Amino acid sequence: MPRLRLRLAISPRQYRHYYTGRVQAVQARSEEGLRVQFPAGALRPHLDHGGIHGLFELEFDARQRFVALRRIGA
């Protein structure tokens, strides 16, 4: 399945918008320079007291639909 790398830096305050449902999709730019969008709920497992920070791999299917978001580095 296709994959892209994303470096995310989301503060706890910024994450609150995703958590409350005010924002339902995350928009980011991949390391390859592509603009991507994925469900905000995919961030929840990666949240800690400092927010969400690190290098992630976004996996999607042939129809460009979200499959998984995995942390791959700090």
C-alpha cells in the first residue's frame, strides 16, 4: 500500500480542536511535498502530555483512502 512520511508538531492546545470534533480532518504536507488530509481520530493514539510530535507514516489504499497512521521516529 502507498505510504507517505509526515512530520507533525501539534500542541495540546491545537489538539483540543480535533478532540472536541470542531475539526474532523488533519491537513499536513508530507516530506515528499504532497498535501494530505486524514481523519483527526487517527491522532488519538499518539497523544501525550506534550501534544503530538514526531515523524509518522501515513498509509493509504489504492483509492487514496486512509488506512493507518504510525509513528516511526521522534
